[in-house]
Amino acid sequence: MLIVPRADRVGGLMGDESEHNLTSDGATPAAAPARPSQARELARELTGDLPCSRCGYNLRGLSIRSGCSECGLPVRTTILVLVDPRADELVPLSSPRLTAWGMIAWIGGALGCAAAVLALRMGDLLDAQFSVGLPMSDIAWAGLAMLGLSAVGSCVIVRPHASIPISRRVLTTIGVLLYVPLLALFHRIHLVVDMQDPMPYVNPGSLAGDRVVCRLAFAAVAVLLVLALRPGARHLAARSFIFRTGLIDRQSMYGIVAAFAVTLAGDGLRLAHVSGPRLSEYVSLGGITLIALGSFLLAVGIFAAFTDVLRLRRVLIYEGIGLAQILETNASRARRAGSDA
């Protein structure tokens, strides 16, 4: 699938915006005759390797005013899709592959943990309605393991390259260390309390208050963790042209924080009900509703963040293509020819 960025968001990449807008059939509109002052710039040709964004044909040697020799896609379209004008300014990552897979482990582990918690709650419903038992302990341990994987993966955000400021390293390190209480709270909730008082939302037991307090602490720590890791994650996301320029506008991290805030409100209502039994059952029901809504939003936010990380993987592993790598003006070509002679 060909993704063509909006021309108004990348003004300046190829000069005047009217020159790289596309018609509905993919062809370039007729351009006005070039002024003499523009002739040299329009005479640029590709001097570096650049695969066509549609068919993969190497466009090296072609003029930017021409089309792909194989499929006819305008060269300028491929430049808009694949070339990052700031690629030459980006500091190389110390371990590109390790950073890419660490990011995937970070968000993927969180997604796996959320899936395990969802499986636990589905197990409660199956047990209550159909007397179908799931291996709840094994699922809880799997969720803890996935949360641990997320903690390990988050370490790559601390110092992806040597130019990261000390203040950001300290903030990110704090975020990574917050996984320690998060893991302890997850273990307490799902492998201690829930094993003694199963089905916490269907048939809450004597440890219901303890569980709600642990959930409140878990959500609070998770919010602090996300906020501490967000600057480092956005720094890595900025290596992608489409993320940096807003062609893909995502607020996944803030969405995760908002989802935790909803669950905090729900657990607050449940804590009020547990602490004051005289309160209406509707208070507890409202709390459970907010928790369910927050959990759904949390799953959506983590999934969106995971898709973003998958898109970033190639950008992190392979250095971006800069304009200087593929373009050469007539003047610079003449200077190079003179030096070769």
C-alpha cells in the first residue's frame, strides 16, 4: 500500500508545494514553466540508491521530474514517502536492533499483561456462569512475566545514544525503576489476593478492600511510570519523519494515562463502598462500570502504542535516507567532475 504524505505538512522538501501535490490518479499536475533562477534546482537527479515506493525499482540516475522506469510512479512521490530531510542530523543509535526490539518488548509486554488480566476476568465470568474453570494461577504468572518483559524492554529508552541529556536519562531511569513496585503490586493483586478470594467482581470476599487499595496504588504507579518514560519514547519516535511532522498524530501515551485515571475513579468508588457498607450498591456498580471502561480504553491505548512501535522498528534499525544521499545539483556535479579530472 502506498502512503502519500500531505503536501502541506512537508512544505519545503521539494520547493513550492504546487510542484508535489498529486492528482487523484497519482499523476503530477502540469507545472508552470520554471524561472531561470529555478532551473538549476529542477535539474536535480538522484545520485544515490532510492527504491521506488511502489515497486522497489532503484531510481538512481533518474531526474526528480521523471517517473519510475518500471511502474511510472513520479519520483517526487517516492521522495515524499521515503526521504527524511533531517536524516543527516539524527544521531546514530548505539545499538539500533537492540533498541528496536527493546521498544517492541516494552509495549508488547504491556499488551500481553493486559491480555492476561482480561483472560482472568473472562475466567471469572465463565466460572460463575458455566462452571468452566481456567488455569487462573498460570494465567496470572504469564501476566507477571509479560510485565517483566515490558520492564526489561523499557531499559533501551534510557540511553539509546550518547547524546541523551543527563536529565532525561535520570527521568527515564526513574520510570524503569517504577516497574519494581508495579511488579510487586501485580503479584499481590493477582497471585495472592485473587487466589484467596477468587472472582473479585462477581463475589468479593474479605480481602476486597485490600485488593482495591492495591489497585489504586498500581494505577498511580503506572501513571507515574508512563509519564517518566514518555519523553524518551517520543525522542525515539521523532526519528520517524511521519511521526515528527504530525502526518500520523498519535497521543497513545496520554491516552494510557487517561485510561488509568478512569480506573482510578472506579476503584475510588469501590473503595468508598467497601469502607462504608451502608452506601448504595449503585456506588459499587458505578465503580465496576468505570473500571470496565477504563480497562477497555487502556487496552486500546496500549494496542495503538504497539502499532506505532511496529512502524518505528524499521526506522530505528535502518538509518533514514537524507536528501544529501540521493540528490545532486548540476553545480555540485560539475564541481565533482572537476575534482575527478
